[in-house]
Amino acid sequence: MEQFHESMSELNMIHFDRSTLKLTKQIGGGYTGDVYEGTMKLLDNTIGVVVKRLSSDNYDPHSDYTVYSDALDECKISSKFMDNPERLIQFYGYSTQESLSKTRIYLLMEKTNAEGDISKHLYKDIFWKRITKEEYENNYKITMMYHGPKYWDYIMDRKDKLHLMYEMSLAIQELHSHHIVHSDL
């Protein structure tokens, strides 16, 4: 654990005591851990955070790939972007929790007003207009779809679509400038 703390310090990642964190709601998860909304107490303030919790019990004990290497790899990547807070979610630091049977590492990130991933945004009700079966059958627009017993037309404004694509392109360009390929777009 001491070597892990030293490596994180070299990346300018701040260690926060676990007692300053409160996980309030699970918002995602994957093979190596779970993602939570939460809060972090800093001096007299409490701020909203997103916490990725990695747990050693999710890793093969016989593998060279460990909870430490996974957390360190993620922080190495994020540290490349700390000078560009406009486009990417910022890391605040990390916390740790050890017991006899497992180690947990908490990666603490900026909580934005985003309501999930991009697909959740695109499927918001405000971008869909209910149409009749006749409208659906008489218009061969690519934006129309049939879902269940209802027919829909996607009505996001062209300007908003272009802005969204532009912003995503800038973020991807930033990743590529650091020789990083995002495999989950």
C-alpha cells in the first residue's frame, strides 16, 4: 500500500481519509467496481462527488493486474488532462480502505450536472414527439421510429446536434493528442 501511495503522490493525487466520504447512490458498475454519487467533507464544506469504488475481491489473485495497478492506470490517464478542466471530468484524489480480506480504492471525481451517459441524454422525452401511425408510414424520415404500440419522431434541433457532435469531437481529439483510444464510445 505504501508504494501505491507514493505512486499516487507522484501523479499529484491527493489522499483523503475514508471517513470524509459518504456514498449515497449507486449510479453504475462494471467488472472491477461500482460508481456512486456521494459527498466529501472538506474542512467546513460538503461537496458532491462521483466515486469509483474498486475492490480487490473483483480481481484474480493470481494475476499481475491488481486493484492497485487498475487504480494507478486510471489516475495516470486522468493526470494527463488536469490542465484542461473544460472538457473532461476532473479527479480530486483518492481514498483507501483495507481489511484482512480485501482492499478498496475510491477514486474521487468531479460531480457534474450530467444525468448519466450520452445515450440517456439523447433519449430524454424533450427530444421525442409522438406521431400517428399514418405520419410514420407516410414519411420516410430517418429520425422516426416505432417503439411498442407508439410511433415517435426525434426532434432535437439541428444546431444542438451539431454542437453536441462538435463537443464530443473536441474531447476525442484531446484523448488522441495524448495517444489514448477510448474504446467505449
